[in-house]
Amino acid sequence: KEADKTLKQPHNSLIAVGYCFLYAQLKDVENLQKSLDALAAIDSTMYGGQMDSVKLFMSAKLAELKGELPQSLGFYREYQQRYPTDSTAQYYLGR
């Protein structure tokens, strides 16, 4: 939370990306959802969709953590189609 205080606009908005990964690792569904919502709001206003890969991957992780496996698989497959050179989705699909 210290980074929230020290980074200035527009760089502090990228903290939401870090929180998404942190809460996904901690399996904290509630805070992951909040961070993903914050990232979506920031991306649409500041980055013009450049965070789509993070949003898509984190949506897959969130659905997985909620036990919504068909939805999670759908997100992972969409990620795999959009970013075929990234093996991350293949790893998660193969588990």
C-alpha cells in the first residue's frame, strides 16, 4: 500500500495490475474482483485497452477461484487465441 502513496499520476494507476497478481496468488477472491474492476476502469480511460491481456488472464483466474470452471476455461481459451505465443494459458489449460 506504500506505493499508492508514493507514485504519482498516471503511474499510480498501474498498481492495480500488481494487486491483481497479488490477490490471485493469495486466492483472495473479493480483493481480486475489486482490483480487476479498478484495472478495467483505468484501462478504458487511460490505456485504450492495452491491459486486455491482464484483464483476460485475471478474469480466468477469478472464475477459477470462484469454482466457475467452464467460464474459467473459456477465458483461458480466449487468452490462448489472442496471444498464441504466450504459453501461460497452455499451462493453465493443461493442469
